[in-house]
Amino acid sequence: MIDDFLVVEGVAHNYNFRPENCVNPHIGAAIGEHLYGLHKRVSGPAYTLERSTYMQGAGADIIGRALLAESQTDVMAYHETPIYGHFRDGGSALGVGLEMREKWPERVLIYGAVSPLRPGALDRVDELVEKHRVNALKLYPIDVVEGRVTALDMGDPEICFPLFERARQHGLKVVAIHKALPVGPGPTSALGMGDVEAAALAFPDLTFEVVHGGMAFVEETALQLESFRNVWVNLEATSFMAVYAPRRFAQALGAFLQAGAAERIIWATGCDAVHPRPAIEAFWNFEMPRDLIEEYGLPDLTNEIKADILGRNFLRMHGIDENNLRERIRGDEFDTTELKEPWGGRVAPADDALAGAR
């Protein structure tokens, strides 16, 4: 918690860049090195995870404790990812999330991955719900199908609509879609927002959660937030701009607030992409620049809005009663204000961390 407000991590995942997990070792290694470089640059020496642990998958205990014991985070949503064109386990294995939920059942939700472009997608939805009891679905906008990089169209009535209908039949309410941030080669257009509106229009009772909102396509995202009440935005990766690019963060967040979406913005850092604590603290202390308020009419960022973004919005999206949740986690091992050292002490040597920040 922070100032007695609950904090919910909207995206936790477990990277695994081991050679045996990479479909194409050269592309997989390049993605891993690129993301670790970003991790070092934005984390700084005090919060940079040692390279070997980061590259081979930190695992449930390290990631879970980075969130629940080493930061102000109270609850997390673990995301399995369907980046099957590059990683055999999809990029963030479901099993790690299931292990987290087994350890901390009151504090972990799970988003299950499915690629609509692959055979058996509807059966996969059935499995995720009936066997693994996931809370939502996670899609990726690009896949490799029969050797070809293929973009996913969220508005495709033959490819995506049957999947959304199956999710609805199972009682799922949330479908998350990765946007804005490229991971490996693929058409930039697939990362844009143009296809989300057709899905939102066709399925008004589903919530479409746009992950990485604000990293790119800010105006397009804000327009969809203004036009469709069932489009929400998740700040994974965008949130860390509060640390290293605060003015850019202010412009993105301000556009979403100006679109009337203060109650549809979800907090996330993407741990273990970064350690969550610096971003949480930077956001809580963040103030909207006065010149942007005066010149562009951006709304001020009050503590109530911050509390909505940090946790209350996510709980409302998933129909979770906050008071009941507080009771369920009261007195467990993480019910303390004392924060442990980052990454359980597995911090990269100072010279290595500084090298990535230059």
C-alpha cells in the first residue's frame, strides 16, 4: 500500500531468453539483449537485476517477492504471453503464474494467453478457463503463421470474434491486447489502435484492455478511450516514463485524463521488466507540469486519481470488492510496511548497471 491505498500490479511476467526457448536463436537473443539493455537504462544501479537471472527467467519467487515484499504492491496480475513466433513458451510461461497463485492465492490473478491466428484457439480458451481458472485473456498483435509474420486484426469477424464470443460464454469480462511496444520484427501498423474499435463496438459487454498504452499512438489511444467506454488502458512500460521521461509521461497520461478515462487507467510496470518500486514512488510523487495544465488544459493529477490508477480501477474492472480483499490479505506475510532489498539482493554489479545507463 501507499498512504493506505491499495496498489495493484497490472502486468507481471517472467522472461525466458534461454537458447532452448528461442524459436530462432538469433532473434530471441537479440530481443533479450535489447530488453535487458532497456532494463539497465531505466532501472539504474540500485534496481538492476543481475544479467544471468534476468535472461534465463527470474521465476515465481523472485518476481513475486519483488512485487509483494520489495515494493508497495498488494496484488498482481500475472500475464502469460502468446509470442509463440519467437519463444516456445510464448514469452512468459503460464506455469510461473500458476506457481505464484499457488503460493499467494489471495494476491495473484492470471491472464491466459491465446493466439487467434493459430489452430485450436477456441479450445485454448476452454482450457484456460476450465483447467487453469484464468481471470482474463491476453492477446498479441503479431504471430508467425506458416513461416510468415502475420498481423492480428482485432476486428476480424472470422478470426477474433468467435474467440471473444467464447470468452463471453465462459463469463470472462476482460481481453487484454499488447499494443504500442514492438517485441521482435513485425508490421508497425499491427501495434496501432485502428482495429480495437471494431471489437469494442461488436462486444460492448467485454472490456478491451490496451497494454502499453501511451508508449506510442497516444492521440489514437485517447480518441478510443473517449469514444468507447469499454476500452481501458494499461500503463505497463509507460509507467516508468515517470522516472526517466516525466514530461513525456505527463503528455500521455494527460491525454488519457483529458479523454475522460481517469477511471479506466490501469497501473503496471511489467515486473520483471523493471523493479516496481521506483515507478510506484515516482508516480505517487508526480505532479502534472503547470505549463501543460495552463497551455493545453490538462487536468491536475490528484491523489484520488492516483489511487484510482494504482489499484481501484483494476479492482473495479474485475469486480473485486476492495474491503473484502483487504480482509483476505490482512495478516499474511506481506502485510507489513517494511520493504525488503531489491531482487532479494540479486542486483547487478554497479559497473554493469551503470554501463547500461550511459
